[in-house]
Amino acid sequence: MTSKLSWPKEKFLPERIFLDASHTHASGKNSGIERVVRSIMAECEQWCHPSGVPTPKLVTHHQGTFYLVESTTKNHFTRIASIESNVRNQLPKWYLSFASKISELSRSSRFRKWFYPEAGHLGVFKLPHSIYDSILRKSLSYHSLPVSPTEKDLFLLPDAYWTRRGVWQAAAHARNSGATIATVIYDLIPLTHPQYVGTKRMEGFRRYLNHAVENSDLIVAISQTVRDEVREYIKNHFSDFKRLPTSVEHFTLGAELSLVNGAIRPAVKELFGVKLAENSQAKPYLMVATFDPRKNHHYLLDAFDLLWKQRSDLQLCLIGRVGSLCEDVIHRIRSHPAWNKQLFAFFDIKDAELQHCYQNCRGVIFPSIVEGFGLPIVESLWFGKRTFASDTPIHREVGKNDCVYFDLEDPTDLANEIEKWELIAGDNNKLPTRRPTNWEESSRQLIAHCLKSHAMIRSNGTPSLNKAA
């Protein structure tokens, strides 16, 4: 796939490429978007320069200006990320002991949420964390170099900008200065399935998407399905808008998790231990997804409740950050009779631990109702694992013929498919053999779209006034 990609003529290549990851820089989360952004950054640093393409320089933004992310800024962002990753690790032992005991005595989910927050959440510490973050960003002009955009620059925006909308002021300034703006879109779920986010977030996402369309020369979606949805949205909502993106394209997300050296906590080692993994019956099934209603954890638990009635040897491990509107499923997990016996969960998994879990699990299950891509599917296939996915169009696009698909209407269907797999689980001929796209190929696809768009604009001599293709 990589060999088919080619770059425009040198005179149409950008002199500088900037990659904004303002959310991911300061995020301690390890959900899909953060993994995508970090993987793209890491791969581009490896292959761009040897391929004759400028290596993207990392930037952040504040009040309409992009700033280079240098060592001092990186250190500050790392500190912020560590707090958000698990604020409990930053708190004194006396406080943790007090908050834990009080939350248990009161049995108040609200108290636990605010004063003893889960990994990935800040609770009452959100305000001081926000103040620290704000001070850092306001100080950028003192210890970071501002970027002065020109027509020879390309800005790539692959981050989660519905939570940090300030990027559009900087993007508009850069575009008006002649630079090319390329934006990655992950999905349109808040618009197509607003029941999972609520009206307020839906409208916020609509504003984000409108900003992306109005301030981008190129939009790159993470799947063909999302690309088609974005094209249709532009057609229906921007018929009179004069300065639309030159095109809306898509690229394929990578699958492999870079081999990461890092500590693996004893609980993860024990559950996914190599010695245990040699005994196929001891391997847990794995689900990797944020705890969020559309990820459909209840369906999976229903299926395993059916299985556990017949057999007690199966184990299930849930990995993901605690999201919104999920108190019911978290309560169900922690109060389940199988909790810490056959049912396990980790809410703050690290890259090295996630890799260890994929390598040593019995199979991966992804029952999500709607996705923009479904990264755990290709990550599972990368490790050659039996992969069970809900039967949706996007999962069929991503998983092709290498997954076992199950009906979302009936948990019995998934339970039956797992029972079938249990009968032949030792047969390696039944495991997937297709090697999905890796992150180098994925990043090359993305950059190729960006370079083509930049060359098209530069060869025309003026920013695009065309409708999206």
C-alpha cells in the first residue's frame, strides 16, 4: 500500500508542516482518538524526512496563534496529563483514605464522583486543574515561539476539537495568511445518534463540525462511511457557502500497538499472565472501550450472564475510561456476583498494559452500537485474536471477513457464537490471518492527502472556492 503513494512535485510541497495536538498533549486518557494522534505523531517523526517530506512540528494554540511545543511546554503538558490520567495518584494518602471510607459509608455515587473520582475524571479537582491548564496556555507567549503562517505552510489538525474549540481562530488566521488547513474528522455520531450525548452536546458538536468545514481546505475522515456522511452533511448545510474544502477524503487507521516498554501492574499480570495464557481455558475475553452507553456494555454483560449460567470457567475483562452516563453499568459491574472472580475491569490502563492484554486474551469482543471506525477491531486482528463484533456497516467495512458478527437485538446470538468458539478454540486455523494496515501506512495515507490538497491549492495560486468533492 505504501509503495502506491507518491508526493507532488517538490515546488508544490510545503516548506513546513505543523501538527496541532493541543488536547492530546495535555490528556492523560488512552481512548481511541488519543491513540490515533500519538501514533500519527510518532510515525511521521520516523519516515517523513527520509521520504523528502518535512517532518511535522508539534504546535498548540492560544487566542488565535499557534505556538511551537518545545521541551518546557512538553513538561508542563506531561504534568497536566498525569493529573487527568488518575488524579488519585496525585493526592495525599490521608485524603484518599478519608474519601474512600466516607464514600463507602455514605454509599453515595455523587460523593464518589466528586471527591473520590475514577481514573480519567477530576471531580472537585477539575477547577484547580483548569486553572493550572489556563495559566500554562496563557504563558505560551512567554516561553514558546509563535508560528507566523505563510502560503508555504501546511497545518494538520487531527485532535478532539469539540472539547477545545479555540483552534478555529488560529486556523482561520493561518488560512487567511495562505496556509493550507487539513482537519481529521472521526465521526458524526452526536448528530446521527444524539440520544447518546444529549441536546447540549449535540449542538456543541454541530458548531464544531461547522467550524471544521468553514476553516479547512481538506477534511480527512477515518473511514469511507464517515467520509460519505461528511460529504452529505456539507451538501445539505453549506450549499451557499463560498469557501468550502477542496475535497473530503478518508484514510485507514492503523492497527498495531507500538511495542512499548513499561510497568505492568500485578493485577494485570496475574489476570493476563503468560503462564496462565498457556492454558487456553484461563484466558479472559477482552472488551476495550470507554464506558459509554453506545459502547453497549450491558449487552455484553447480558450475553455473559447467559454463558455463566452454563459454565463458570469463562472470564471477561473490561478495559476503558469511565465516560458519561454510565453510572448504571459501573454499578452493575461492581455489584455483580462474578466481580473479581470471572468479571474484571481496569479504568486507567496504560499502553504497555493494553498491549499485554491483547497479546494474552482469549478473544476480543466489540458490541458497540455505532462507531466512526472501531479501533479495537483492527487492534485485535493485528494480534491475531478471534474478534467478535456487532453487525453494523462500519464494522463490516473495518473487519471484512475476519470477524464473527453478532446481532445487536439479541445477546443470545453473541453467547451462541462464543460457545461455538469454545468448541474449536484450540484450532489456530480458525484465527484471522489478515494483517491490517499499520500506523506507518496509515500516516502515509493521511499525509499524502494533505500534500495533494496543498499542491492543488498552490498550483491554482488561490485558496479553494470550490465545493467539496
